Amino acid sequence: MRKKTFVLLISWLIIHLCYNGNSLQTSNLPFNTYISFSVGAFLEIPVNMFCILSLDRFGRKWPDVICLYIGGILGIISGCLSQNAEHEIFVMAMLVRITFAAGTNITFQYTAELFPTEVRGRGLSLQRMFGAIGSCLAPTVVFWTTFEYSVHRSSHSCFLVEKIAMKLLLLFSKKKYFTLIATLHQAEIDRLLPMMVLGCLSLVAGSLIIILPETTGHQLPHTLEEGEKFGAHESICSIFSSKHKSETEESAAKFGRDNLAADVPEGTQGIFIMTAKETEAKL
């Protein structure tokens, strides 16, 4: 449980940082801020509905990982686009927003199912606290390059970040990996860095969630001991094993009830059949 809790804490912090950071990044887009934010919020509605309708079919773990990976890759790519590609930047930013929104909603459901019943409330409260910390850090990540840098100041930490970013961008430009402008100015770095940072953090969160077990199709743990054993024998790369296991257990239980009804005396068989049907209906 300690490993799962630690992974969930870091994941919640990063996911909320990415989601809120991407929302704040709307102000840096080359479009009207109000329209951009409204379009992004409207696109979240069908995405949230799709998550509600598809989680029981596709599970929790891998849809969450895929959303975070797609959002991270698109975030890095959008940060590498040319400043003149305004429409491409807007489309990529909206795609990143809906993937982060889907990942955030799936993580809410996923976390509640991983914690045992005994500590579920306290576990969710702890996760929400780390999510709030990530939300507080989001403005710092998005607007950290808007400060005025000076080479002659006493603190050189921010200047080091700017220097590293400049060298990386110039390296990409020389190798022609991306259509970057050779002469980069401060505004270009301000726009590129937040998207790249959020994209990289999203990839980290997706990689962490891979080591967690799938919860779809399994009976949720109630005690700490059950929480320790939950998903212990599940492979990291398993996708539908939990669903198949659930179907196998249900078939075995049904087979046992049918045999029990067949072995009872003839006069009382109807009572046992009725009891078996009632038990099956309750399950």
C-alpha cells in the first residue's frame, strides 16, 4: 500500500498541475483568451461523458495512461511549433486540454477504487491535498519565464533555466528537427517552455500509473491486508486479465449453484432452486 500511495500522491500532484497549467496556458495562445478558454471548457463536456460511458468497458488504468501519454506528446510537439503556426498551436492546445481533462477524471475514479474501504476517505483526502499543491504550482510553471532576467543579479537559478532552454532550442533549430526561428527572443521562450514542461510531467505521471493494478472487474479491497494483496499477481502489461478473471469466477459460482440444486432431494428441489435464483439476482 505504501508504494501505491506514493505513486498516487505524485500522480495526483502532476496531473492537477498539468490540467490547471494547461488552462492557464490559454492566456499565452495567439487567440482571444476568453474564446480559447470557453472552447476548451466546452470540449470537456463530451470528453467527460465518454469517460463515464466507457470506463467499465475499457478499464481505468490503460485509458488513464493513454490520455496522459497523448497529452504529454502533444504538449511537447505544440511547444516545438513555429510561432507563426497560430492555428496549429490552438488545435494542439485544445487536444492537450481534453486529454488532461480525461486523465484527471479517470484518476478520480481510479484512486477511490485502489484504496481499501477502511482508509478510503483518508486516502482520498490526502490525494486531494497533493492535487491542490499541484494546482498551486501551476501558475509558477506557466508564468515562470515572464519575470525579467538579468545577468548581473545575485541569484542565477532562473538565468540558468533560460540559458539551458536557449541552448536546447538552438540545438533543435540547427539540426532542423523542428521549424524554429534561429534568432530566438524572450517571448518565444515564454511560450515554449510551459508546454514542454507540462508535456514532460504528463509522461512521468503516465509512466507511474503503469505500475498500478487494474481495478475493473475485481472486488474492491476492504481491509489493509486485502489492499496489500490487491493486484500483487497482476502483470504490469496485462490489460484484460481482470475482466477475464471476473467472468471466470462468475461462471464457477453459477456452476456450483446449479450442482447444489441438482443434488438435493426431489421434494425440496424447488426451494433450493428458488434460493439459488434469489442469490444470483442479488449478486
